[in-house]
Amino acid sequence: MFVYEKKLQFPVKIATPNPKLAAMIISQYGGPDGELGASMRYLSQRYAMPYAEAKGLLTDIGTEELGHMEMVAAVVHQLTRNLTDEQVQNSPAFAPYFVDHTTGIYPTAASGFPWSAGSIQSTGDVIADLTEDLAAEQKARLTYDNILRLSDDPDVNNVIRFLREREIVHFQRFGECLRLCKEKMDARNVYLTNPAFDKQTPQPRS
């Protein structure tokens, strides 16, 4: 059960419309390394995670990513609120998005490719899933870095920096979780089998 608190994790107050910037930032809503994919990945992986600590971490971070989706959506909405026809026409980067969605929030990458579950994985294998999660957080941090390189709006950058810092924290927590899970697993099985199904350790080759 989720409890919805009617405020953002970090305030979003964008003063200046900028459809070009919105067309970039939308990638962290529905792009391959965005917040939607992160949330769906972690909240799906938690069910097969055999250790309570890891299951709790996936639930906590997956839930926080829902809040990050809301923040990114708020940024895009405020950057495109009350646009004039001329502002849209003068933004070739945003115009294709506008044709399909006007200024509605839609999960897509900056490149125009819509969100797909094909960008995430949930295997039930402890090592595979947590390693993917580490990579996901690192790629999200990289995407925020790229946005900061392209943005000169301080209102936007304050929000993006906050989100970037959370990716770093998540990366650290997943690293700690991976070490904890390895300690709980049979060391001989860590990279050889899925302990949920493969009950016997393969014998070393002679």
C-alpha cells in the first residue's frame, strides 16, 4: 500500500518557459535510463529477492523513483506551460513532441522513442538484478550530467542537481546491498547459479 503525500520531494518552480530544454529533460521521465524504468524495474524485482534487506531497499528506492517521475514531469510541464505558437515553431527539438502530445506529459526518450519495458530486466537472479540496478543508477546519473551540460536555467538546474545526487545515493545503497547478498549466498554459487533454482553447486572441471 502506498500513501501519497501531496508535495514534491524537492520544490519545482520554473520561471521561464523553454520547450527546447523540455524536449531534453523528458528523457528522464520515459527514456531508457529514466525514472519510470527505474521504478518499474525495482518494484518488479523485489518480489523474487530472497533477502528481506534487499527486498526492502528495492521497495524504498522504487517508491522514491515514483516521486522522481513526478518531479521530472513537473519540470517538463512548467517549461511548456502557456507556450505560444511562435515559441513552438521556433523550437525544432520540441516540435515533433508537440505534434503528437501537444504539451501533455508522455513517457518518451529525448530521441523520440517511447518508453518500453524492453529497457529493463527482472530475472529473479540476485546478482544479475542488483548489478543491473547499479548500472541503471550510474546511467541515470550520467543522463542528469548531460542535461546539466545543456541547461543554463538555474531553476531547472537546482532540481536536476537534487535528482542527480539521489542517483549517487541509490548507487551506493545498491552496492552495499550487493555485498550483503554475496555474504548471505554460498560463495561458490555467487556467479555460477541462481540459488532459487540451482540447488547444487556445479563441480569444478577436471
